[in-house]
Amino acid sequence: MAEIRIANRKIGEKHKPFVIAEVGINHEGNIKKALRMIDDAYKSGAECVKFQSHIVDDEMIPNKVVPGNATETIWDMMTRCQLSEKEEIQVKEYVESKGMLYLCTPFSRASADRLHRMGVKAFKIGSGECNNYPLVEHIAKFKKPIILSTGMNNIDSIKVSVKILQNYKVPFALLHCTSMYPTPYDRVRLGALQELKNAFPEAVLGLSDHSLGNYTCYGAVVYGASILEKHFTSNKRWKGSDIPISIGPSELRELIEGTAAIHQALGGNKCILKDEKPTIDFAYACVVSTEPIKKGAVFTKKNIWVKRPGTGEIKAKDYSKILNKRTNVDIPANTQISWKMIAENSQKETTNSDHKYTVWERGLSALQSSQHINNTILATGLAKLGYKAIVEKYIYVYPSNITKIFKLVPEVWSAIGGVGIDLGGGVGCVASTLAKKQLVNSIYCVEIVKETVELCQPLVKKRILKNNQGKVISVLGNFDFLELEDNSLDFALSWDSMHHSENLLQTLKEVRRVLKPGSLFVIVDRAHNDATPNSEIKRMLNIVYSKEFLKENFREENTVLTRKENGEHEYRFSEWKNCFSKAGFDLQRVLVIKTDTPENRKIRNDYNAKEQFVNFKLGGHGHRKVMFVLKA
């Protein structure tokens, strides 16, 4: 794609439209008016303000020609509106002092030389000079980018100017223009942009527009316009030949914001977006029973149909696959049908011994700390008690509340799709909960404790995912050694496990390696205020677990076990952030999540992170967690 650069601003179809606020001669020779329009353009969000440079006796001979949009001769008008060199320098310096780009159109050789002396970053050549080939060549010799308007010209006459610019190796852009003031909408001819593109594929294209309002500029973006030029004034009640076709400050802001939005909306293809999932949940239809169905009965068009919402397991597209099959359970009316209700599709109960999982050997033998011994005992005990005990004693948060946590940040929820990984996935509750999303293909659930993988994960996956247990790939492995290809995953998760890493930076780098560029890594963990002293961190790590804790975790009550020996680490906000940066992640958002209690209402973080209160228990100390959203 064609691209030019003016100063540090890249201009082309890959970039948001470059909007030029054309003051022109709307100042009527009054420097105070000129400075006010610069101020108002700046406040409206403009990044470029353009003027016209007139040195009348070098531009024209005395004449009595009256422009179509004026009541006086062009000689008298330009004599009144021309600024001195000193004033033009003042205007340029004032524009640039506000961080905007200054552009100006020279109408003669002398004015072009003046602008060159002033050090302009680029030249704008007006439509009337498009076929003024001597002047075009004179300006081209300065070797600066040129924006050339093409009103009152056709492809053949434009070709001559383009050839001159190419001979001098000058970066250039062509603006389609209709030199009528104002231009009727049916004379704007946006289709000419495509004609210019075909004739000059190497050119950046744009529209210099004299129609009323911004409508045609919006349409031009769709046709590939990367530059949009509109006459601009601070006050439409001022006198001036170009005031009637000029936009005001509010319209300029709308033009800048509107064309940027349209540019963002261009392209793409017709597919189902991950972001459409919330709408799918209510808009899709699923197969449901329309009347009570007895066990062993056949599904017919009379007893099943397709209805909203789209949260059921069998979508409308699979309706015909269900007809004439038999149910293996009694089904009440208005019940969403699932695959397990269909006799010939029902699966055998999966036992623990049949649970298949993947083993990543690297780094397994190195991790034999007290933490893993403790979790081995815990997993063995909880598996005997069943699913409810596993959720309550291991992760402390029910699946429905896990979903609520991730939905607190819309961009996080929408990013969960494709193939992902849950690091330190434990019993698989988080992975299984998120794998229920239709847009999730699979999640690697990586856990270091064998008994947790073998005994607990099968129970959790079966309860939450039922016949879709295969969407969670159980992995016995070390999250510092992920046996996955680079840039292969769409998202990554970690719930209360990163603080167990023996080398946090190494772990983060390994996650960064396997994530696709631009994908998210969402960490739900804990973080301490930066003001927390080292002595307090040390005290927390040296706490010896109580007899009650040991008993609940199936340990002997006389066991002496500190939090540090159990694999705990305590990090401050800034320490987390430092590791994220070193690992190559961009920290997108920090959200502190708290169970709504009087104590938690009093405690505030010193990281200026937004805080969100929830009406359910989060587990862990103080029922407080922090969500870090990282972008690879």
C-alpha cells in the first residue's frame, strides 16, 4: 500500500485518515483571527492546520476577474488577505507550538521560496496549480512531500504533474476535488477516487471537499481516501468568500472522530466473532422439548422444536440429527435437550483409572517441595469426598462465580476463545468452566501434582463439562517447561498459581513464548501494596499453619509447616509489574476484586488500581484478589 510521511506522521490506508483543517484565507488578513482558528482547531482535536501563502504581485497581474463565490475581484481579495512573511512565520510557529503540523499552499514561485525558507515539512499544491507545471517543478525541486489537489483536471493532465514529482523522487499524494463552491453532492463524484487509484497505484489518495458538511468525507474513507481536507472557521458569521463552505469546531471534531471510526471499521470478512458470543447466548435457538417426553420415547417434530436462548448444548442447526432418536431419561416440557439424553449417543461413565492425560516430562522431577507433598495428600483426601468437597476445599470458588469474575472485564471474556492454557490448573475447575464457552476449542490444564490430575480432574471435568470433557486436556507438567510450539495459543490463564512459581520471570517468559502476538494472559492472584515492608513479607511467609488447617488438608496435626515451605511467595504490585515487563508483556489492566465486607471496604490499594466488590466469597486471605490483564 502507498504511504508517505510528513514529519513523524505516516499517511496511507494502513493509518487513520489525516484530516487537514484548511484555514486558507478565512482570517481575511487578520492575524488575531488566524491565531484563534488555530486554537479552535487544536481544541477540536486537529493534528494539521493549513493556510494559503499569497504574494500577489508575483502570483498575478492586476485584473478584474471576480470568482464565482465572491463579489470582488481576485486581485482585491488576495491583496486584502495576504499575510506578510513575518506573520506567516508567527502562524507556523504557533501551530507547531501546539504539536500540530503546519501546511501551506503557495500560489507563486515567490511564496514557494518563502515557505521553503520557513522550513515547512511538506507542500500543498492547489487544484488551480495542478497543471501549472513550471510551478509544480519548482516546488518539487525542494524534495519535500507534496499533496496535490486535482480539481479542474483530468487523468491526462494529472499524469504530467505526477511524472514531474516522480522524476524528482518526491513522495506525493493526490486529492480528488471538485472546484465548485459549494459542491452539490451529485458533483462530488467519489468514484473518481477509484479511477485515480487505477491510474496512479503508487499514490496516497484523499479528498479536498467543498460540499456542505462532512457526509462526503465519511464516504471517501470507504473509497480509500487517506487525507481529508475541509475549509475551517471559528465562526460561521464571519465575512469571507470561503466561510459558507467551511465547517466549525464541533464539525471538525466530528470529522476527525468519525473518519477514524470508519477507518477502524473497514476490512474484515464474514465469520463468527468471539465477541458475538454474548449475543449468541440469547439470539441462537437450541433444541428443546415442547411437551413431557417419557424415557425411551422417540424425538419427533411434535415433542421437540428449536427455541431461544442459545445456551443449550444442541443448537438449531443439529435439530434434524435428533429427530427419530430415543431419549434415555424422562424429560419435562421446555427443557433444553443435551446429547447425554439421547440413548444411542450416551457415553459410559468415565472412571478415575480410565482418565487419560498428557505428561510433559521436562522439569517434573525437579519439583518435590512440601507444597506438592501437601497437595498430593489433599487431592487424595478430597477425591474420596467428591466434587463438592473439591470445589469448596481446593479452589474455594464455585464455577458460576468464576465466570462472573472473568466477565468483569469485557475484553477478557471476549478474548477467551480458540486454544488456551490454564497454568497451575489444579483440579481443573477454572479450565472446565471456561471450556463451556462455545468459542473455546480446547484448554491445556497444566498441573504438577499427579494425584490432582489423576483423581480430582476427572470428577470436576465430568460434572462441569459432561460429554465435552475432551475440551480440557489434562497435563501433568511443570509450567516452566511448556511442551508447546512458539506462538501457538490464543489465550492463557492462571488462577491463584503464579505466586507458587519458584522463578516467576522464567514462568512468564515461557508463557509469552507460546502465546500468539496480541493475545491475552489473564492472571488472577494476590498482590500487596508497594508500601508493605520486607519485615511484613517475611512474617507472612514464616507463618506456621494451624492444627485446624492441617486437619482440613488431611495432614497430621503435629506437622510443622510454614507458608514458605508450602511454596508460597508474596509479591508487591510493582514487583509483579516489573516481571511482566521483563518477560515481554504489556500490562493492559489491573483490577482489584474483593468480597464486599466492611473490612475490605476500608482497605485500599496504593497502585491506583480500580476496585470491584462482589457479593460472593473469593477464597484466600481476606477474600481479595487481583486480576492482571497482560498482552503478548
